[in-house]
Amino acid sequence: MKESEEAKKAKEKWEKKVQGEKIRNAKFMTISSEPIPMLATPADLEEFDYMRDLNLPGEYPFTRGVHSTMYRGKLWTMRQFSGMGTPKQTNERYHFLLDRGQTGLSVAFDLPTLMGYDSDHLLSEGEVGICGVAVDSLKDMEILFTGIDCGKISTSMTINGPADMIFGMYIAQAEKQGVKPEQLTGTLQVDILKEYIAQKEWIFPPEPSMRMITDLMSFCSQHVPKWNSISISGYHIREAGSTAVQELAFTLADGFAYVEAGIKAGLDVDVFAPRLSYFFNSHLDFFEEIAKFRAARRIWARNMKEKYGAKKKESWLLRFHIQTAGCSLTAQQPENNIIRTAYEALAAVLGGTQSLHTNSMDETWGLPTERAVQIALRTQQIIAYESGVPNTIDPLAGSYFVEYLTNKMEEGAEKYFKEIEKRGGVLKCIENGFFQKEIADAAARFQREIDTKERIIVGVNDYLVPGEELEIPILKIPPEVEQEQRVCVQNVRKERDNDKVKRALGALKNAAKGSDNVMSKILDCARCYTTEGEMAETLKEVFGTYTEEPVF
Amino acid sequence: MEKKIRVVLSKVGLDGHDRGVKVIARAMRDAGFEVIYTGLRQTPEMVVEAAIQEDADAIGISSLAGAHMTIFPRVLKLLKEKSAEQILVFGGGIIPKDEEQSLYKQGVGKIFGPGTTTDETVTYLKQAISLKAKT
């Protein structure tokens, strides 16, 4: 008798016995409300084929990891997302983090910068430097990277609507350091599809935004070949309230939409696909997350090879950054967040991430203090050097439960792919609010589970401390920041060669109207200190703006 | 038949994080309220205009990006200028306790912090609006 048949028989016996036993009064489901079997056995993996479903690390379909040596060859990059107040204040924080052992940079911009407004714009009032660093022009970028060798360290930038403009400023700043574009390593988020779905930081409508992305992919493949031209993101989709399967499915669907857009624009898939990267959430349900990461690699590899005909191994690799789940953190008893982040970080490492950001305990209240972000970084370093986990590759492979769950995640994602196709593809689904409704439904269900105490959140709806006072320091951005930034950008506009700026903006407008590569024109603008807002306004004149139909 | 409670929910400022306001919108709709969700990136002027046009009983504002000490007072001021002070103002998000008290003093009805259940927001509105109707 096969092992799985024996196990099936034995499990049936055990289930009968268990029916008479006392079971806790709880719902045994994942954080995505998926029911979890009490026990997994070989019977749950009847069709399992090691070589087909897993293979070796660095070998198709890469379930066990994208590199053959994984963390023995190189640890994941410790990359804390960071930005606060003025570029000078943020530069100080970057030096602090590098000094404490972080190995990659990640820039968090303030809301005006994210939305394409200069610090002195009417709509920027009250928002400058509050949620991230204010960057208006090349001058700010120069200050931001003072004393940091961009030829030696990789930089990730979380920016979407105005991504090209910020990228132009980064390249121009590096040039001034003596670093050529072809030496630059890093990532630009620029994943506009998930903006319409979840993060909501767009400027232009979908079509011109997609065009800007294919221009960027083309530009990078020629001039900045070591740069990840996009970070296809699930993090924000999850933060907006989606389930793990939705995060997996919607993110990969977006990824495939970019692949199709690139191919349609006449680019060779094996030229741009190797520089597509991903960004996932690591939430609190430990095994669901690990299964999600492993399934993601397998799904991407299979589709890239079989559906899109990519021939290079590098095109089949799903490389990703992970951030631990902000939405899992609580404002109550904030020190508990250190523990939550630790488990989420461990799941990320067991899931084979290439890069990791760990949240600080105080981020439910404000931007992280030095003390809090140091603990967050130490969390990664303790996993790396003390836990033993990176010593062996994909240690959970072969676990009946983890392989069962990995398969389940893949099935769930494939179901969604069919549904999205049936509804006309990703852009149509965005238009019709399909993703947004799925996410809103999942968020509402999650809240209901908390309200009814079907789901316990420690410190929030159980294990409360009556009369709890906030005892940790909270970082406050000084009110002078806004005025400082306003003065700075106004001085930049006065001191630069405004004829050059006018000509550069004119060239940008023409390129946008036609089919010339927009990114190279944006770089020209950035080099002569054109501000982000000026570039955004120019492009708005050609591309228009976007307003969503809210779905709840 | 009792008149349906009409509430305008809004995100004011540049922040686009709308998970919370949408969950509240749905819960209030499920509770039988007439919910008008304005969407993102509204100004105080736009919200007040919408509330007056929609004959709303209350305005609810989600504030997660720290601009609450500018936004709420401006909304209250506009309601006063337009003789629409009968419209109740409430909000939610990340607002420190000392600033919360200051907002109450200025006329905000209630601020709901993290950990609030959707039932609490519904119950509050029902009670506050029926109280206003009686006075």
C-alpha cells in the first residue's frame, strides 16, 4: 500500500477518535479566514512530485528559492524604509541606519512628493515632511544622499505617480557623485496598477501611466541595466485588507499585465523581464505567508516560461522584497509589535526573500524613533546570525502542511487569474472595481471578526490594560520643516537657469504628445533643477488626471 | 417612518489610505444609514459643500496623516459660516489624546481611535443625532 493510502486510513481512524475529544472554542482559520486542517499527512500530497513541484534552489520552478546557494551565498538585504522631514534630517537617519548595519537604502517620501506636488503647492499645506521626506528637486536629492556612495549601495524608492521624475533626480545626483547610470543598483516601485487598486497614489490615468512604464523599462534596459525598473507590489493590496490569496493573485496578475504591455510595446521579454521585481507583505499568519512566497515563485516561473515564452532563466525568477505587515500592528501596547514583526520577519526569511524591511513598534503612532528602528533592524540581524534559520535552504520543504498550503495558494491564485481573464483583464477589472470590491469585502469581514471577537487581537479586543497610557516616545516632525522646504524650493527656482528649464519642459511635453521616450526627457529636466511639480504639471497637460469611482 | 440618518464620509488631505473609512461606510450602510462617501483628496470646502447639498446629519472624516488640527477646525468654521452648524462632525484615525480634547472643545462631536468597533460608531451617531433632534 502507498504511504499516502496508509496515512489516509490511519487519519480516518484518528479523526473518529478526535471527534470525542475536547476542542477549544475558536475558529481555526488563517488571518485570511481560510479554514485550516487540524493535521496534514502524506494523504494531503498524493500528487506531490518533488522534481516537478519543487526541484532544487535556483532551478525551475524555483519553489525552494531563486538562487542555488540562497542565504549561504548571500544574506537578504536589510533595507529599512525610511524618510522624515527635510532631506538633511533623512540623510542623518540613513547614516544612522547604515552605521547600525543596514545593507540597502529605501526612501520614504512625503505625501506631496508622492502625489507630484512641490512643497509650496497649496495642497501641500500641513503635509510637508510628515509621512516621509520632502523632495522637490535635484537639490534635495543631493542633500539626501550626501556622504553615501550610490555606486556601492543599492537604493529602493517607493514612488509611483511621479516615479520617473524622482528617478531622474536620483540619476542626476549620482552623476554629480561621479557614479554613471550603468553602475546604479536599486529599485523604483512605479507599479501604477496597484495604485488604482490599493495605494491610491496616482497622478495620470492608466493608459499614459502604462506608457511611461514601458518607456522606463526600455530606458533602464539601455542605460541603467542593473536597476529593477519596477517593484510589482502586493504589500499595499494586503494593507488595504485583501486576503493572502488575493494579494498573491492580484499582484501576479499585475505582473503579467506589465509583461504583456512590454511585449505589446515591442520589447523583447528576455530583455526587460529579468529586471522586474516584486514586493510582498509578510503578515502574521506564519505558514500562510511562507506558502504564499513559495507559491509565488512557482506560479511566476511556470507562466513566464510556458505562457509568455521567456527563454532566459533570469526571466523566470521572481525576486522580491518583503515588508512586515503594518496593518497587523496595534496602537495599544505597542511593544507587542516587536514580537509581531519578529514572527513576520522570520516567515519572510523562511519564504526566501531577497530583501527585508521590518516595521518599528511605534509606527502605529508616527514615524519610527531611532530606538524603535534599531530594534527593528536588530530583529533581522538576530534571525541572520543567531537563529540558525539561514544555515539551510528552504527548510520547510517537504512539510506535509507547508506543501499542502503552497499548493492551495497556487490553486486559489489560478482561480482568480481565470476570473480576471473572464472579466476582460487587469485594466478592465480596475475600471469595473472588481479588485477594489474583493478587497473591501475582505476588509469588512476581517473587521466583523474582530468586532464579534471571533478573531482575537491581543491588546485590542482582549488582554486589554484598563486606563492604558502611551509610554513610549513618539517622533514628531517639527513645524519649521514645511517653511524650510518652501524657502528651499523657491530658492532653487530663482537660482537655476530658467531658460534651460523652459526648453527641457518643452521637450518633455513634445515627447509626451508623441512617442519618444519620456524618461530621457525627464532626466534632462531633472539635471537642470526642474522641480517635480513642474514636470508633473507639464505631463498633466498632455495626459490628464484620474479620479476613481470609490467602491466600498 | 423614521427618517434615515444621512452621513457624509470623507478623506481630507492627500492621504489615500481608505481601508478604515470604507469599512465604516459599509457598516453604516448595513446599519440602515444613507452613506455618501466622497472619496479621496477632498478639501474641507468640498466636504462641507457635499454635506449641505446632501442634507447630511453628520460629517465623518478619516485622518491618518497628522493634519487633523488643520482639517477639523476648518470644517467647523465653514459649517458656522454657512449656517450649517446642525451638521455633526466626527472623525477617526490617529489623533493624540491631548489634541483630541482640543478638537472636542472646538466642537467636534467624537473622535474614534484605533480599536473602535463599527457598532460603536453606529450607536454613537444614532444617539447623537436623535439627541440633536430633540434639542
